[in-house]
Amino acid sequence: MDILTILLIILFTPLVASLVIILIGKERRKWAPAIALLGSIGILISTTGLFLESQEFSYQYSWEWLSFGENTFYLGFVFDNIGATMLAMVSIVSLCITVFSMGYMSDDPARGRYFAGLSFFMFSMLGIILSSNLIMIFLFWELVGFSSYLLIGHYFDKNEARQASQKAFIVNRIGDFGFLIGIILTYWQFGTTNLEAIAGAVGVDASLISHLIGGLLICGFIGKSAQFPLHVWLPDAMAGPTPVSALIHAATMVAAGIYLLIRIDCLLTLEVLTFIAYLGTFVAVYAGFCAFAQKDIKRILAYSTLSQLGYMAAILGLGYSGIALFHLITHAFFKALLFLGAGAVIHACHHEQSIDKMGGLFKKMPITATSFIIGTLALCGVYGLSGFYSKDAILIAALDSNFQLFLLLILGAFLTAGYMGRLIWTVFLGKANSENADHAHEVSPIMSGPLIVLTLFAVLVGLNHYWPFGLGGIVSLDLDHLHHLEHYKSMHKTVLIWGSAAWIVGLLGSLLFYGRGSKADRLQDKAPKLYAFLESRLWMDELYAFYVNKIQQRLADILSFLDEVLLRGFIIRGGAGLVGVLGVGLRILQVGRLNAYYLWFFVGLILLWLYAAS
Amino acid sequence: MTIGINEFIIASSLLFLIGFMGVLLRRNTLIIYMSLELMLNAVNLALVAFSRFNQAMDGAIFVFFIMTVAAAEVAVGLAIIVMLFRKKQTVSVDELNQLKG
């Protein structure tokens, strides 16, 4: 088979799976998991086939989509090293999560809708990965947002989930608006939205790019990757089923923002990149602090995701898009693992999500606990695990380019270890703090299987030199560049000491501070004001609520007033009133007597005569 | 004494005024109709007088046309009045006011 056919198969397999699930009707509940599983396996097999077929990872194909006047828009596939790396990650992670979902959602009556949504999400995500131009990326970008909306709102009978799904959709819309304008400006500037053509044009004449285009394009990234100030939707999105949080809100969709930045790297000016670097670093630290004041296990992980996305953005802003991709891939595996682990814990504790009510789960759920702890260690960057390699590279690059950012990122790493330590000490050690946790037992093999697979990846995926099929070319390129820097040895040593100190201090500090399986949050007891400040998360939600209720609503009221008074009251009602008054006046003449009409006729005749005579 | 153009104009004006006031004041449809005819004939009289005065036949010819049209009008109008009477049992314009707004 040629590459185009395989690409089409990869893209449309999940869509077909999703449609079949929807169309089979009543039997949906029974067959949906199997169909979705077949779809995921199909993607994995055809992806492997594609890697065997295409040795060089350089394939472009596009066909005309719309043509009006002199403007022609194309749809097209690009299959290069970056896309291939993402494709491998997405197909493996989504297969694991589909299998996990079969166990996690086994008692959910709306399984059909869930698996259809999951398959549809995969279709959209693969579309982003394979798109060769900005317009097609935007199409799938919106589809991803839509499927995220569907899946966050899976438990739509809960008010919280309904509101979270709308919040996610609307907040993303704000970012996407800027993104869309950026795409239009790009087309205006370059006459094409094909990324390779744009890169070529920028290569010839670097003055073509501007702050405005770059600034608008990254709005899409800020919305989708939940960066400050549009980060508010991601913690709330945890109202969706846990496997969805793992797939969409940790491993793939939020990473799509980073993937977009890697793709449009050539369009970003130095100032925009610096802005991204500072923004990412700020989010990495900010989200780290926020995570300390959360009690919901999933929300802690959500803030952790925010913080890690901040790391990716920071390193990308410093110019190492390959290392950003590297951290994206390692993060996808260990964060999917952590979320699935959290899902297993929640499932075992009968949908209890507060960490205060867990505790002592290590003995009851050894497989889940072990894999969760390995995921945590990978996240903290413990030597030898996947997170170490990518975080190490990020920190070295930061140390090389900007010492302030380096210090902040070390602080972020310390915070990561701190809140993750708090999470595992509270959840897995000590004694059970509630009846639900006391009755917890190890999950079934269908759920622990994916955990084990993902644990393997979380341990091994950092060894990027051993990635099969020559994946991750851009990663090796940037890492090699890093290795050949002057003072690399001394910097590596510094980072090793600082980075290890960060996680050791973080984990041990949290153990000493929070204790094992604690019932109540010690920070809340000892420093309630600090805890309340962290819990407020800089009052961003309140700020938006204030803006919408007080400022935007006032503006809407004024506009509504103008509409009511000027348009409706004055012009429409006024016009009708004028005609009405005239009608009342004229109706007096209609007395209903022939003689009177005769007189009016005569009077009219005289008036006409006078008019004609004058 | 000779009868000149002035006398004819006065007579014709009087006739027209009588017809006009008849239409304006009377209630009976038939009377109104007769008043209308009176006005037409007042005009005819004036036309014939002017025709004679100017020694030209134009006015006299126009009178024939008016008489013809008036005859046709009477035929149609009387038929309408008869039908109205059959339907409403009245010919008073005071009671024929269904189209009043």
C-alpha cells in the first residue's frame, strides 16, 4: 500500500468506529467497547505499517478543497519526523486508555456515547497531527475542542460536569478566535497556509514574520494548552470520566498546543518566543503552588499537567522545540499513567476523589500503587526514569540561556515533588480514612494491564536513542546541540545536583510535613491564610466572574438599553405610533354616510383646483 | 327682451346647484340619482348655450356623448339600486353603511 492510503486508513478508522457505534442503535452498549478497541488496535497496526513502509518520514500530499476567485485552499497530509513521533505516542496511549476505559466504564449505562466520543476524539487528534496546513489544523483543532466538550460533559446530569464542559468550550473559543485571525493574517502575508511553504518563505526572507501574526497564532496554544490566563478550564475539566482526563486533558489534546507551536516555530519572532518562555515558566511555578491547595486527586494532577505544559512552553520559547517535543512525549506517558492510576484508585474507592478520605491504599492495591509511584518518580525527574531525561535537558538549556528562568524551573521541580509527595504519602500510606477506602481492593486485570504497559513506557521512553524506526529526529538534533555546548559537562553536573536536590527535598519534605495517610491537610491547619491564598489560585475565576457579571454585563445592558429605546422604542414603535395617530385622524373622516363622502370629494376637488390654480 | 348667454349660464348654474344640494342632502338613493342626472343636464344646457354662442358645433356634439353615457349609467345604476333594495329592503343611504371603518 502506498503511504497516502495508510494515512487515510489511520485517520478514518476511529471516525468509522465512532459512526458505527452511533448507528448500531440499541445494541450500542454491548458492542461499543469492542468496536472502539478494534479502532484503536487498527490505528496502532496501521501506524506500525506506516513506519515500516515509510523509511524517511518525509511525505506531503495535498488536494484542492475550496477555490474562489484567486484564492485556493488545500487540504493535505504531512508525515514527517515530528508527526510520526506524535502519531506513535497517540496510538499507544490511546490504545492503553481504551482498554482501561473498558474496565473503568463497565458499569456506566452511557458506554456507547462515551466510546463513540473517545473514537471521535482520536479522529480529531490524528487530524491535527497529520495536517499539512493551518486551515486543516484549525478544522481538526475545533473538532478536538468539540469532542473534549462532549466527553467532559459525559455525566451531564451533574451540574458541575455540564458547567465544566461549557467553560472548556467557551474559554477555548476565546483562544481560537485569536488563532483564526492569526491564520487569516498568515494567509494574507504569505498567500498560503501550507506550513512547509511558509517555512520556505521565511527562510528566504525573515522579515515576513511579525509580532502580530506570531502573537495571534499563539492564542490558540494558550487556549488549548491551558496556559495563563486561559488555564481556568483545565482543572474544571476533571469533571469528565478519568480515562478522558488521562487521554485528552493530560496526554494528547493539551499537548496539541505545544505540537502547534513546534509546527509554527518558524512564524514566531524572538520576542514572541521569549514571551512564551516567561509565560511557560510562570505557569510551571503558579500551577505548582495551586496544586498544594487542592484535595481532589484529579485536580492535583490537572495542576501538575498545567505545570508540565509550562515546562514545555518554556523550553520551546528558549528555542529548543525538539526538547519540548521530548518532554511532551515522556510527559504523555507518565501523566497518562498517573491519571489512569488515579482512575483506578477512584474506581476502587467507589468514586471518592478527595485525598483526605483515602490512605493506606498501598497494601490494598499494590499494582496500582507501584505504578502510580513510578509515574510520580518519573514526573519528579528521578534519575533513570523518562522524566529525568527530558527535564534534565530542559534545565540544562534553561541554565545555558537564562539563569532566572532556570531558578524558577528548579523551584517548579521542587514544587512538583512536593505536591506529588503529598499526594502519594496521603493516598497510599498510613491507614484508610474512610469506609470506601477501607473496602478498596485491587482493580481487575483489564485496568491494571494498561497501567503496567504505561509504567514500562514511563520508565523507558526517556531513552530516545533507542526509539524504533528512527523516531524523534528533531529530539536527537536538539539534544546533540545541547551536548556540544561549551561547559556542557559542568552545566550537566549543576543541573544533576540541583534537580536531584529539588525532588529529594520535595518528596522528603512533604513526607515530614504532611505525614503518612493524614486525615486533614496540615498546611490548612498550620497556615490557613496561606492555604486560602493558594486555594484562591490568584482569584482568576473570580476575576473572570467579575468581568463577565459586572463589566461585560453592564456593556450588554447598555447595548440592550440602546436597542430597546432607540431601535425598538423609537424607530419601530415610534414609526408604528405615527402611522397609528395618522390612522386615527383619518378614521374620523370615515363617517359611513354617502353624503359626507360626497362632501369630502367636493372639498378635495376644490383643494386640488386651488393647488392647480396657484 | 332677448335671452342671452348670461341667462343660460344662470339657469344652468341653478340647475347644477339644485342637483348638487340634492345629492348632498337627500337620503333616498333614487332622489340622489335624479339629482345626479339633473347636474349632468345642467352641464348639457351650458354646453349647448356655449356652442350656440361660439357658433361652433363642438359643444353640441359633446352633449350627445354625455347623454349616451348618462343613459348607460342610468341603466346600470338603476339595476344596482333594485338589487340593493331586494337585499336590504331599503334605499336610504343612512342604512347602507356596511363599509364604515
